[in-house]
Amino acid sequence: MIEHAIRPDAPPSVRDGNIFTDGYDPIIDELRKASKEGKTWIAAIETQERDRTGIESLKVRYNQVFGYYIEITKANLARVPADYIRKQTLVNAERFMTAELKELEERVTGAEAKLLAREQEVFIQLRLRLAQEASRLDSMATALALLDVVAGLAEVAALYRYTKPTVTEDGALIIREGRHPVVERLCTDSVFVPNDTVLDLELNRLLIITGPNMAGKSTYLRQVALIILMAQIGSFVPASEATIGLADRIFTRVGASDNLAGGQSTFMVEMVETANILQNATSRSLILLDEIGRGTSTYDGLSIAWAIAEYIHDCTRLGARTLFATHYHEMTQLEQQRIGIKNYRVAVQECDGDVVFLRKIVAGKADRSYGIHVAKLAGLPMEVISRG
């Protein structure tokens, strides 16, 4: 019905007109013809009346007061046919109307407005007819949407070596050679480095991840969350093997931002979001924290980050599976103080004074931040780098 009625190039708004295909509605076809061909019809009447009367100077003219009319000079008034109706007398000519010209005028004048009104009227009728099929259309759209999603997931699973995860009721989260499904597609000039993840509700509850900026900590955090999310919606996942212990929710505090309109600094936004996590997470949640506390002074930031890590790790409070990326190397001491906290770092290799990010998450703690190396990579002047 829609294909039969609506033009493929129909405008986005009904108010713009030109919606319906030719032949769908006879009235629309006639009005459209009148609108397009009106001038041709007027010219044809002028030629027809000249031939009929023999008056070569006969003109069909138009003005906003009288509309269309036939103008004949006074020298030719004797040849005016009886069916001409006088409308106006001028000094050198007289203006007439005929029944045919009047009918044509009614068809041409305002044809655009009539066409638009008719299209809107027919559109409403079409819409009412389609509304009767709304339930069926809705069911079909839902089925097609689901098919679209499933087909998309199936296609990427086949193309990019995704694997079928094992989803369990316990808290074990084991990912072998996990990859970020988006970032790996953007690695056109390099190979994405896969990483393992082991989280559970016992000895591996909270992983503290240290390493320099740009080394891949945030990508690693995000890929773990995405793999869990994909598994729990029924998708295959970008990993060689995955056992996913169900998570009730995924909480993230990743990236720096402020809320200028609300009068909130970066640190305030960070604390508000972290408070929301601590108040709403459960032991079956997954929590991702990226550089908590960096928006304030070093000692305050470290103190807050340390206390948050202890609170999340404590089974009497939360005991949730957590990835905690930080630049505060002091926090790596928690591994010796709490059972269930493990240190991981992003592997880095130094070569001739430069640093190479290996993008590999390995056990242990980072001993340096390599901030000056990152600043050099970013293009700071060598004078600044040397002084730093």
C-alpha cells in the first residue's frame, strides 16, 4: 500500500507536498496537471480564440483583480462573439470572459493550494488505513529489529573469530585473549594485543592496574565490560575462551569531565558518580574505576582512592568484582594487606631512552609512570622535556 501510494523521493514533511505517486488519486493527478500545465492551457485558449474570431490582436491576460480575461482593441469590437461576457471597458480596449476561460481559471488559480490540501487529506486517509495494521506492523518491526541485531552479531562473530562464552551463575569471570570489539577494528596499521582477565568473588576480587598513560589501561577496562555485556545479551565474544559469571549491573567511572552549568568541578563529578556506585552496587556487580582521585591534590586523591578500594573489596560492604586502574603506585601495597586484591600492570619496554607500550596486562606492579616519555610522544618542546 505504501509503495503504491508514496513517491520514492517524497519530502520529509507532508507540508511540502508532492507525496503521492501519479495515478494513486485522480483528483491529485488533475490538480497536479493543472498546476504544471496551466500556462500551456492558457496559451492554447488564446490561439483557439484568435482562430475563431479572426482577431489577430486578441490577448489572454491576467491580473490579481480580475484574474484571467480576453482583451480586444476597440477597432475589433464588431467581431466579438455573442458568448463573450464584458468585464471591463478601457480607453482603447475592452476585456471579456468566456465560460471556458472561467472554468480554466478556476482549475489553474489556486491549483497549488488545492493540491497541497488534497495531498494532506489523502495522506490522512492513508494513515488511517495503515493504523488498522499497526499491531501487525509493530510485530513485524520488532521481529526485523531482533533479526537485524542477531544477524549483525552473527556476522561479526564469524568474521572476527568471536567465541561462544559459557555463562554461569557463580562469580567466576575468566577471559582468555580478550579483545576490545571496536578498538581492534580500528587497528588498521597494527595488530590488537589480546589480554587475559581473571576475576572472582574470592582471591581475585579487586585488580589494581598500574601503568603509564596511553599504555592501554582504559581500553582494557572497557573491553572486559563489553565482553561481559555481549555475553549477557546472547552474543559471541571477542576472545579465544570466556566463562562469564553473571553480573547484575556494570558500573563505570571512566574519563574526566566537568559540569560547568551545574557548578561541579571534574573532581566533584567524579565523587558524585563514585558515590552512586558505592550506594547501588552489589557483590554481583562489575565495577570499573579509572584513576579515581586524580582531580584533587595527590594526598587527598590517594587517600580517597585507597578508602574506596578497601570499601569495595570488603565483603561485609560490597565485595564486588572490580578493575581499578590508577597512577597511585602506593595503592599496590594493598595486595600485601588484603586477600583478594591483586596487582597487574601494563608491560612497557625501554629502548634507547624511548618507551614502547606493549599493551600487555601482566601480573605485578608498575615501578614508573613514564610521564615524561608520554609528554615527549605528545610533542612537547625538547627544552621542556629536558628540563622536566
